[in-house]
Amino acid sequence: MESLADGVRRVAAEAGMDLVGIAPNDRFQSVHHRLRPQAHLPGAKATVSMAMRYPRAMYELAGRTEAESYMSLQMFDLFYMPHNLLMAAMDVARYLENRGFLSIPMQLGQYRVRPYKDIPTYWTPDFDHDVAAVAAGLGELGVHGVPITYEYGTRQKFISVVTDAPLEPSPMYDGPPLCDRCMECVKQCYTSALDGEKLEDVRVGDRTFAVARKDIWRCMWSKRFMLLARAGPDTYGLDVTVEPPEGEITEEDVQEAQARKGREGGMQTWYSYADRACERACVPPHMRNNGSADSGQGAESLE
């Protein structure tokens, strides 16, 4: 007879998910109390974490071939994959609800831009899918703070379902180290948002990961607002670059930069994409020489 956890894995696989794991509540100790599973669902007992991988060639070669295009990566990264992840989370939540358990599929891509009540940080989602993935045994946190999996490195997106179903937890990942602090992510960051000299401990379950302190406004300067042409927008013909100011970046700085980009970039401002260089530069040690990724660190190139 199929167990409840196996049923969750089957439903997730049928929805196109490539990785599935289950995390107990006590592995979220590093997360702000308002972002924990039980903050969303009183009585929550488990979190289902799921991932969909990017096709390898699309992820690795975008912007690097004669076509000089990110358009396919943009389309699937921003539209198709989030849609499928959300639908998979809904399928799992409905599967569990049909068996008498409360379940909440968590959102993707929404933030509290400013600090909220006792949450002191900017650009804070209401749930941490990255910690959930690691807590569910799918991988490890890299220096960049993004989950790295043995199967795909950083080449996947995650989503989560919080439930009061008594699901058997997955073991924490205990395979070969997936981050050896090569610091390629720090070197490749267009805006120097990652401080490789200031590593902070993030505790997930019985594991502790060293994560670089991140200036989130500096990160969003390129990742979300696409204000650096060299980070991808120039391949669309958008040659407007607004360099981030020295020191602390404010919301007003972003507003002014956005207004300038709109004035100078015209209609092309609406059709653009920014490469996440820190993530694409990250190649786990076991992938560097087997043709699994192209990092400039000895991996076989697809080009």
C-alpha cells in the first residue's frame, strides 16, 4: 500500500517535479518566526519541498553563443517554470487535503520590500524556499545562499507546501560537499552584493552552512531592476547602464535609476532580462570535469 509520503512524491513527479523532499519543523531554526511553517499553518508538521530543473543547455549557454540571447531562459525562468511549480504545489496540497489534512501551497516571487513589524530585513518573502529545500534533504546552501543539489547544482527552482500531515521526513543531505568555497559566485557578482570576507552561519537541522553576507538592494539592482546592461540587457539592445552608488543603496536610489533607464531605454526597457551570474558560475566540485556545467573552472563546455 502506498504511504502518504510516497503518494506526495508520486503526485509531484506526475506534475513534472524533478526533486522532492520532506522537512520537519525543527529544521527551520534559523528562519524568522514569521517565516516558519507553523506561522502559516498552526499545527503544521511538515513541509514538502519540490524542484524543477532548467534544461542544461538553456541554463548554461544563454547569452554565450552566436545568438547572444537570453530570451528562452527569460521566458521559462519567469513564466513557464513558476506556473508549473505553483500548479505542482497546488496538486500536492489538494492530494493531502483529499486525505483529510490541511495544506498550504506557498507563493513564489512576492516580497515585503521594507521591514515589517519585527522582521528587520528588506526584500523578504513570507517563506524561505531555499532553507526548506535544504531542510528537506535536497542539497546544501552555497556561499551565495542558494541551494546546491547533487543532481543539478544551482540549475533548478524550488517551491514548498506546508501541511499538518504526519509525513516521514527525508534525511538531510550527507553526500560529497557541494560548496568548497571557491568564491566564484562572489567574483562573478556584477554589483559586488556578496561579501566573501563576511561569512555568516546558517543553521538548518543539524547542519551549519557558511553564507556570504548579502547586500540585498545591491543584488536587486541588477537581478530584479536590470540596471546594468552588461548583465544581460545589452543582448536585447538595451544599452542603458546605471551603476549602483557607493555605500548604502536606498529605495530612492532605485527609483531614480529606474526613471533614467525608462527615459533612455524607451520601449526596450520592457523587454529585458538580467543574468544571475553568481548562480551560473557555481559548479559543485563533482561536476567540474564531467561536462555537467560550464564555469570556466575546467568543466567541459557546451559551446
